[in-house]
Amino acid sequence: MQGNRLVFELILNIALLVLIANLISKFRLIQDLILQERRSVRSQALLSVIFGGMVVLSTCTGIDIGSYSLNTRVIGAMAAGLLGGPIVGLYASLIGAVYVYLFSAPQAFAMASAFSTMLFGLLGGGFYPYFQRGKWRYQDLFLLTCFAEVCDMVCLLRFTVPVQMALNTILQISVPMILLNAGGILIFISSFNHVFIQQDIERSRQLQQASGLARKCLPLLLKGLEDYGNMEKLGETILEETDWAGVIITDRNAILVCCQKERDRKFWTGGEIPDIGVSAMQKGGMETMSKVPVSSPWYEWMKDYSVIAAPFMIRDQAAGCLIVWLKKQWVFRKSELELHQHLVDLSSYQLALSELERQKEMRQKAEFKALQFQVNPHFLFNALNTVSCVCRENPERARELLIVLANYFRYNLNNEAYMVPFEEEMEHVEDYLELEKARFEEKLIITYDVPEGIAMEIPTLILQPIVENAVRYGINREGRRIVAIRAQKEPDGCRVYIQDEGRGIPEEVLKNLQNGQAVGNSVGLSNVHKRMKSIYGEENGLRITSSQEGTCVELHFADR
């Protein structure tokens, strides 16, 4: 009968903890705290106090069996680590351990109980990465709790004097305490499952909201941040589609637009960019602020709000910033942060595309001569189409291609450089082929045989037109484009061979090339031939070997 009473009362204690878990898991504040991946010190402190309080409650409601108090403190301490992470597990168990050591009875078991309480929290925190985000494997959780209780028994033997008293206590409590607490933590943790289910629902809703927001906002960025009218529409659209109270859009140096929902309350829009925006652009990442400093000129307007800022990044440089503010909360909701970051990322991609379009217009207006600009007119169009397609499936890969494309055109715009290091010219060729590889995928095969250490300068933009010609016309009978680039050092310089497996260059075209005439609709080959002869002598123009099995173009760069 004594054993049945102990089991019954232990079940009541577990039921009390489960009831508390169900109640607190319904609070939005607790849900947000648990779902946060990067918690502030304040958030960690609050969770530590909540779970530490559960450990204290479990100790207070323990069942006195004479020599020992049978309790459920393992549930609160381990749950702190499993749900809150290592830091929360450490401090929650520390709170419980201090209470157990100072106030639990009898004192013979105080040290052992305090030590094991700390162990419970650390054990839960150590398994946090394994069990987090609701991916519970209940059999593993059951076994982990059984192991924790066995450790508790070992602590009793190790720290309790006399040992015989500890051994008698263990024989009396071990089986019900291990099995019931291991089962109890399963029920306790299950009480928080709906939090993670709600998170999945929230993410689905957020994705739909973000998609709709992107469809409305991205077209407004086609002309970049300089179009004031579009920026005003962008700010208004963001406010209409979100729960945010206000929006600030900036460039690198000044506020472009400031909008708020409270029409009767005019926010101060003069002066400099808020400090949080400056910090976000300097760090290149999101910044949050739950309390605006009193010293800030924005304090009177934003003291009742929390603020989020993230920069528009183009080629790893901040081009501007999106700052939003919302009604002050204890913690930032993860969904709000993700929506903000998603919108900024998509806007950055659109701004990068817009910048590329402006670079294209700059080239057209400048009317670069063929010696300075050797890009096929369709190349940019094809590259942008490729990036656009990739963006839907793999945004990170699209960003990489945008960076490659930006580097490619930056090199082309460097019309002041007459001679460049061989390595830089090869990097430019590799950027071009990287973009073409993304376009043609497995239908384009590129091989390099270029030794390191070719320390010499060659004319800028001398190789890319030849490589472009090989990619464009080097289609073999299987419909594949195979391009091989080979370089070899020589005592007086180096030679570069660019070979394809196309159907060869017609004799008439080769004859026109030797006569210095344009080849077809492109002047690329002809210009390279003229430049090579002009720089290295009449005998060092292009040497072309062509047949129906392919074409090989040889360039000889001599030391000057």
C-alpha cells in the first residue's frame, strides 16, 4: 500500500507540472521565447526563471518518505535545457540547485540532490540541438531521462553519508522515480508540441504574405532607389501588406521615404539616418532595437515602438536600408524578423539587377569602341535571363551569378587599363565562362590547362572575344560546346591556345581576317588580330588552324 501511495502522489506531481506546462505554453510570450533561435540576455533570463521555478515547485511538492523527498525536479530541469538551450538549462538548474541545497530536507541528501539537479539541466542543454524544433524522438527522450535518474542515484551514493542510508533509499525509490519521471517528461514536452505546429502554420502564412508582398514591391525597384515616386509607393505598399506601424527607406547617406500608419501623428523625417540603420549598413546585417535611446532624436516619436533594420546589399556593399517599427513587445517575433529579411533579400536581388541594367545603359551611351568593349550584344540579355531563371529555384546561386556578372562588367568598364596581369585577364575569362556555363549547363564543357606563375602583362580584353567565338560557334555534331584553354610558358613570354570542336571557320572568313576585315557581324576577332600585330609585331597576329573537326586559335604574348 505504501508503494501504491508513492506512485499515486508522484503521478499527481507530474500532472501538476503538465498542467502548468499546458497553461504557460498558451502564452504568446512564452511561445516566442521558445521559438527564438538567438535569444537576448533578457529572454534567456526569463526562461531560466520560469523553468527554475518549476524545479523549485517540484522540490516543494516532493513526497516525504522519511529519509528522502521523492520529487519530479528532473522534469523541469531537463525541459529547461531541451526547450531553452544550454544557457537556459544551466541557469534554470542552478536556481533549482541552490534552492534544493539550502531548503530541502533532509540535509544529508542536499549536496547530492543539488549536484544532480545541475546535471539534469546540463544534460538537457547538451541534447538541445538533437531535440530542438519539435523533432522529438520519444524513445530517445525516455531513455535520456532514465539515464539522468540513474545519475541521480549515483550522486546519492557518492555524496551521501552514511552510504547505507543512501543505498536503502535508492532501493526504495529508484524504480517508481525512474519510470514515472521518464514517462512524465514525455507528457510535459508534448505540451509544447502545438507551439512548433503553430510555428509551421505561421511560416506558411508568412511565405504567402512574403510572396504577395514581393510581387507588389519588386517592380517598384526596377529604377533603383533614386526614383522618389516609386519609393513612396514602396513604403505605402509595405504598410498596407504588413502589421508594421511605420517604414523608413534610405540610401547610403539620407532618408528617402518615411511613412507611418498613424496619419494624425507626424514622425520627424529630417536629419540623419537613425543609428540603427547606420549600424545595419556598417555591419551588413539585420539589427533590432527594443528600446530607442533617450539621447536619440527619434526618441519622442518611437519610444513606444520596437525597431528592425536591415540593409540592401549589392556586391557585399550596403546600398541603403529598410527600417520598420512596430508596437513594442517583450521579444521580437521570429515571423516578423524573417518577413523583413526576406523582403530585403529580394529587394537586394532586384536592385542588383537594376544596377546591371544601368551598367548596360552606360555602355550603350558611352558607345565603347570595339577595342574597349568586346561583349556580344546578346550576352547581357542572356545572362540576365539565366539569373532570373536561377533566382526562382536557387536564390543563393542567383546571387553568386549576379556577383560574377557585376565583376565581369566592372572589368569591361576599366577602359583606362591598357595592359593587365595575365591572371586578371584569365579571371575575366573564367567569369564569362561561369555565366555561360549557367546558361548552357551540361551542354558546355570547359577544360583549363593553365600553369600557375605566368607573371607577365598582356593587353586587356584580349582573350574574351576569342573564347566567346569558341562558345558561340564551337558546337560539335552531338550539339555540345567543348572549349579547351591551354597556356604554356616560353623563354620570351607565353602562348595561349583556345580550341573548340565546332565545324570550323570558312575559308572566306579566314581570308577576310588576314586582310583585316570584319568577320561576319562581329569585329571581335578582327580587332584582336589587329591589336596583337600592333603590340607584338606583324608576325604575331592570330594564328588560326581550322577544319571540320574544330578550330584552334593561337596567341603569342612576348615579353616587352
